[in-house]
Amino acid sequence: MYVVYSLLMGLAALVLAPYWLVQGLRHGKYLSNLGERLGFSFPALGKLAAAAGRPGAIWIHAVSVGEVLSGATLARKLKEQYPQRPLIVSTTTMTGQALARERMDFVDAVIYFPLDWAFAVRRAMDAVRPAIVVVLETEIWPNFLREARRRKVPVIFVSGRVSERSFARYQKYFGVFGSYLRPLLRRALADADAFLMQSEKDAERIRALGASADRVRVSGNLKYDMEKPAATPLSNWLAAETTRSGRGPVVVAGSVVATEEPLALIAFGTLQGEYPNALLVLAPRKPERFEAAAEFIDESHRKYLRRSELRVAGPGSTGNGAGVAAGAGPGGGEITNDVTVVLLDSIGELASLYGVADGAFVGGSLVPSGGHNILEPAAFGKVPVFGPSMENFSEMAAKFVASGAAIQVENPEDAGGAWIELLRAPERMKQMGAAAQRLVEESRGATGRALEEIAEQIGARDGR
């Protein structure tokens, strides 16, 4: 069963090799971290990998940006609770890697997760020497789970999620490859020690996929426990510049995905019909979309500022106000009367800008992409506006809409109309923002439950 799986993984790698090569040569992706992904070299581990007698590490796997952000509080508390144990964080994507290095500077190392071939997994395990592996959300890698079980290393899934779309895809594959896929998935899930799922629906789905019922619990969503972002030099600059130039309202379109950029610009155009002095902050989800987003802004005949061209301190700097002065003056990034868009071509600065916004749109939702996290604007008391595609956050989205704490729309024109309605009724906007903030506060607690489970698993492994 595992031999067939590994052969299929090898075949997939051969088929994708030309794409990886092109992406590696054009964008620096894949090739730069291939040694780590194959388990041959882990520069970030340094002497840690070879140190004799050190206690087993806590290994947190966070796939990309969303998981890094949601897991930062858990990681910090684990380091405080187990200071003697190395804390290792792995990611799959380059953007996740960069953000983890910035936001989790307290961890001992940030590495790339190995490709799911037995030899790569074994070498990674030898280097990290984990006492426990914490997988954020639900990435199921059979060879990795099997090797962890062989080494008696507990693996727990925290803030686990099986979206409606993913579950439907599994059911489709079962219909074709069920005789092989079902036993493989059931065996892989049996190698995990606990599944702390976000909701009862997620728990039902993971059990339906083959997880043992006695290992599945509902413990909530780590995203609710995310710390409210502090002000940054960029958010301070934006607040100061809009005040100086008299611009507003400010709307932030965050986590916008491929082909959604022109839709966000259409929504903004609707708002400009009533508020011609409005300013849009457009934040693409992935760095490879920065240039395409710039082209779409050009095609809309709008003048814009790139964040990368501002003389304002970058991500990782403290929000002490120094960046405001640096951003002033000719060429430093003044918002002139003809500038209507700020293109956020950076990673890690979006969340703080919601604090400056008068309106918020959460991307990945006006195209069939499944949506993104609405909690970042909600934590600031801003009303999240999002489109119809929220399959990855369906329960959260439904709760916010039902509580009068968010607005779901069908098209970009309606998104612009929603901003206009909120701005016309400031008292209603304030009440909805307070409801959004209250929902965030009331839903906290997943981190504490995860810490309890981790302590129990580590204790059982150590024989206490």
C-alpha cells in the first residue's frame, strides 16, 4: 500500500518537474529549498541537529501564511512552557517561511517540511529529533505519519479543518480509487494520536474519512486566539498621510487572489461614485500576483503607490512612529490628490492596516477560491465584507452574518454598495463592528485546549 503511494508520489514529481524547474528559474521557488525538502541539509538547525543529549524538540508544522499567523500564539506559549525543548517550525511555502522567520523569531529554527518520501522524512526526523509533532489544520502525509508512529513520536492535529470542498473531493476520489485510497487514508489517520478539530462538522468529516472516533475532539479555531496586531511603521504612515492629505474613507481589500484584483477595483469604483476622495489599499494574497495587480491598476487608469517604493520601515520593525517621518517628503510616498490606490506588495503587513481602515473586504471570496480569514478586520471592530465563496470558512462566515457582524455579497458592485451603506450609517457600522469584535473574544480558547493536549501527549511519551 505504501509502496504504491510512494511510486505515485514519484510519478507526480516527474510530471511536475518541468513546472518546478520553470518556477525555480523564474521566481526562485522550489529549487532553493529542495535540499531541505529532500532531507539532505537543514542550515537553520545548525549545531542543534548534532547536539547530543538535548531533549526532544516540539515540531510545529504550519503550511503557509494563514497557519503561521494562527499558530504564532500557540508557538509562543509552548516556548514559554517548555523553554528547555527546542521549538522547530516548518512550512511548505516560501511566503509562509518568510513570515515564520519574521513573526516567530523566538523559535529555535524554521525549516521546510520534507517531501513525503520515506528517505526524506527519515532524514528530517533524524535532524529535528521531535518529542511531538503539532500539525496546524489538516495536512495528511502518510509516510510522515507512519515514520512518526514507528519512532513513537505523537502527532496531533490542532485547529483541524476539512472543508466542504475537500470532503467532496475525497468522496469523488473514493468513488474511483476507494479500494486503495480508503485503506491508505484510514491507516494514515490511525498513526495520528489526536485530532483537535475546529467544529463539530469538521469532526464529523474527519471521522467519516477514517479517523478513530475516540481520538477526535472539537476544540475550536486557533485563529480566534490570534493577538491583535500592533501598529507598524506602515500603518502609522497610512494614518498620518490620510490625515495630512484629507483622504478617506480608506478601504482595505486584503488577501485578494488571482483574477480577483479587477473585481476589487470594480468594488472600489462603486464606492468612488459617492466618495471620490476614497483610498484603496489592495493587498494580493501571494507575491507572484504583485505585478499582475499593478497591471490591473494601470488598466483601470488609476494612479497608485507601491508599498515597496515607500521610504517606510519594512516588516518586522516596531511601530514607534519612526516610519512616519521616513515616509514624508518628495519621493518618500506622499499620497497626492491623484493617487487612489496603495498596492501592498509586501508580506506580513496587512493585518495592522485593518486598524486604519474604514471598510474591509476579505478576498478569495468573489472568485471560487474558498475565502480567507475574516477575523483580522473583526479584531479591530471593522465589519468584514466578503463574497459568496467562503467554503473554507463557512461556519465562521455563517456565524458572523447571522450575528449581524459581517456582510456577504454576490458581486463586486454589491461589495462597494455595502461599504457605502455602512458609511452612510455610522451608528450601524459601529454596532456591527462591536458585534464582530465580541464574536472574536467569545470564541477564544482553542490555544489553551491545544496546550493541555500537548502536555498530556508529552507526559505520556516521557512516562510520567
